[in-house]
Amino acid sequence: MRPLKSTDVDKNIEKRRLVDELHAPARRNFPRRHVIVRGYDDLWQADIVEMRPYSRFNGGYHYILTVIDVLSKYAWAVPLKGKDGSETADAIAEIIRDSGRCPSNLQTDMGKEFYNDVQRLAKKHDINHYSTYRLLATVYSAIKIAGPAKFKTGDSVRVSKYKTIFEKGYTPTWTTEVIKIVKVQHTNLVTYLLEDYRGKSVAGAFYEYELHRATYPDVYLVEKVLRRRGDEVYVKWLGFDGSHNSWIHKDNVI
């Protein structure tokens, strides 16, 4: 058996601390911004769920359009092979046709799949289509709710992985990927805009209870060693898909 070195002890301590960080308790119930509606079908919210890693198991469907009526919480899900505006508009039209219901207002993000064709559909059915970001930047741009912000722009954080009662306790509570805060929105309540390490914006705004400060932002766990080459190993990183696999020195494996 190889004798234990001080570097082994240091790496084990570092690994233990990172694991503790990933499994730190996350708060589920906390204050959120209110949405005011006047009745059923007054406001629908829609978004696209990305399922590309599982498309080979789902007949080539890469996305799911999700739509919810805010008051009743009645929801629809339509599989999509693409998320261009035409296919998204067709899916929303299908929901309206099959359900016999139609919203007065439709709230989405600013993704290009929700514009052009979707706007024409909204106009046809006399639906007020808007995005949260556009509303915040225009109507409420002059309204600032003073409140302390736990995080600041540039902070490295992890995002809560909301756990249901059916999930195992040994799965991480927080993402292994480290995200950067790019904007603090001082509205009621304070929310944060994020981007990943590639500089790509993360959809949505996050409450402080959904974020956890990354104490070890430069440390990542190896899920599996795939190949070996001299003093180097080709590894798959825990929490990342295969596109992030990379060669590292064997002494850097944690």
C-alpha cells in the first residue's frame, strides 16, 4: 500500500470541505415577490425546459414548452424538437385550441423563441404578451426598494437544487458548477442575475436564499477517470456533461 503523504491529507481535507459546501442545507420556504391576478386565465407564464442530454431517449425531442395558469396552477407541457419561434407558437396555439382556454396576459422571458411568431399569435387572440425584464426596465425603472443585498456583483455562488421529498439525502443540495453574479436588482425583494463560467447568461432572476457563496470556486470534483496517459488523466467532472471532459495532471485529482 502506498504510504500516506501530507499532500494526500491536504487534498482529503479540501475534498471534505467542498462536499460539506455542496451538501449545506438550503432553505425552501422564504418570502417571494407577489404576482397579482384577477382570475383564472388572467395570466399565463411560459418557459422552455431544455432536455437535450436526454433526446435520444425521447424520440428526438430536445425541449419541453411549459405553460402555467398562475391562479389555478393548472399547467401544460408540450414536447418540442426545436425551440424556434414557429414551433413554439404552434405549441401555444395547440394548448389554446385543445384546452378551450385563452389567457388575457402571457408572461415569458426575452428568449427569441417567444417573439415574432408568438407575438403574432398573441395579437390574433388579443393576448397582452410581455417579459418581466422589459417591465422592470421600463414601468418600474424609477422604483427602487432599499434593502440590504447579501451578495455583490462579481461574487461566485452555487445555485440551490430544489430537493423534493423523493430525492435522496446524499445528492448535493447545491450545484457543482460555480456561477457568477453579474447584476444585483434592488427591487422588492432583492434578486440577482447570473452567468456561467463561459459568460452565458443564466435564465431568470434568483433570490438570495437560492444562492450559496462558493468558498472553493476553483475546486471541482472528479466523477470518473476515463483514460490515462503518462502523468495525465482524462476525467469527467462531477455535475458536468461530457463536453467538459479534460486532461489534468494525476496529482490534481480530487
